Amino acid sequence: MKGQNKPVVLSVANQKGGVGKTTTAVNLSVALAQNKKRVILVDLDAQSNSSSLFCPKEIEALSSIHSVFQNKKNLSELLQETRIEGLKIVVAHRQLAELEATLAGSPDGFFRLQDSLKTDGIQDEQTGLPFDFIILDCPPNLGLITVNSFISSDFLLIPLQAAKFSMDGLMAILDTLRSIQKRFHASIQVLGALFTMYDHRTVISQAIVDSIKEYIPVFQTRISRSVLVEEAHLTGQTICEYRKKSKTAQDYFHFTKEVIDGIV
Ligand SMILES: Nc1ncnc2c1ncn2[C@@H]1O[C@H](COP(=O)(O)OP(=O)(O)O)[C@@H](O)[C@H]1O
Ligand SMILES: [Mg+2]
């Protein structure tokens, strides 16, 4: 893994909504924590979907990631406990959506998240130990918050659905990635594409996977579609907690193992 005290920072991104970014970010975070990793999940989406799974009560903007983008607080001041041992969350706030314009007009607007990670010696207060992973759940666009996320990250993970237009979306995100790597000398690398809501029975799904593989690595594990995911969310849980023996939860556990093995 990276330097001893530095967490691995991973963006979960795709400009399309509803492709499984949040579901992937939350289940990866839970499964990493269950693998004894110390994890911070950061919700970067104004819709606060991952926040609401771990922090049902509303949290003021000042105690959310909003403060980082406003240069008011560092990430370590914003960590909220979760019910999962080893997992902390930094919640989002609906006001995040209004920040894009402010960030665009400011010279350090691209770097605020990265600055807050750099200046912080982020440690787990209870154990005094550093964190192993920071998982960034990106909004469904390639705006400045996503750019901040890419600039801060070591790796990019792209959840994709095996659908007709997934290739177009992928090209757009890879273009953004390349220009960020070039313009900002950012070290972010693609870790891989993860197929979500996957239907193992259709031939067309496999054909789409094969075409994506020509461009970027694809995780061997594909996340099966199941109504249990929605059911879990309705009860305020992740599928990895709600039905850990289900096929979809097992898929997420296998995928997490691939992530751990892929970056050591
Ligand atoms: N494997 C799955 N099987 C069935 N439904 C899923 C699965 N993964 C995600 N969903 C559902 O699809 C919707 C979009 O997923 P979400 O993770 O919120 O996507 P995004 O963050 O990209 O917008 C949600 O309602 C979620 O419950
Ligand atoms: Mg989401």
C-alpha cells in the first residue's frame, strides 16, 4: 500500500445518475471496515444518499463536507461515527449544489478537498491510528466537486450498467480524467469499471463488458441486480448489513477483495 500513514483515496464516479455509485461506495466502505480497514466515507453529492444511510438525522452545513469546500474546516473535524466499527462518514449537505459557481470563481477552487486531505494528519480518535481508505462518493456530473475529488484521489472506480449508452458516458469520464492528469499533474489512475445491476443471463451484457474491457480494466466481480438492495435502503441499511448472505452482498464482498488486492 501507499506510504505508511497515508490513506488510499478512491473516487467512485460516473456522471450518470442511478448507475450504482452510492450503492457501491457504501457497500465497499462497509466491507472494507469489516476487513479491519479504517475507512472514511465522504459524501460529495448534494442529494446526501450515502449520508442518510449512516446519519439519518439532518446535519448542519457547517458540520458537513460543505465546510471543506468553503475553507472553513478540515476533514478530520467533520468525522461522524457510524454503527460500523472502523467506518466514519463525512456527510453532504444540499447546499453543496450551490457551491460550483463559487469554486469556479476562486483560484484554489479545484484543490480545496485535496488541501484538506494534505494538511490533515487524519487519525482515528479512538485508536490513534491513521485511516487506510478514504472513499469519495461523487455527484452525478463532472463539475468542480468531481474535479476536486479526482485531484485528491489515487484511484478512480467507475460503476457502470451494461446498457447501450454506457460507452459514451465512459468516454466522457475518461476525457475528464486525462485532462485532469495533464493539467494538474494529478496522480489518479483508473482502478477499474464495476458492472452493477448486472443480469448474468443476457448475452448483450457480456458483449458490453467485452467492449469496455478494450478501454479500461473491468473488475471480475459483477454486482447482480436484486430487489433486496432497494429493500435494504428503505430500512436504512446497506445490502452488506441487511442480507449478507445474498448474492448481491457476496458480490460486493468479492469486489472489495479485488479492490484490496488491486492496490497493495
Ligand atoms: N445491484 C442492485 N440491484 C438492484 N437495485 C440496485 C442495485 N444497485 C443499486 N440499485 C438501486 O438503483 C438506484 C440507483 O443506485 P445508486 O447507488 O443510488 O446510484 P447513483 O449513486 O449512481 O445515483 C437506487 O435506487 C438503488 O437502490
Ligand atoms: Mg449517488
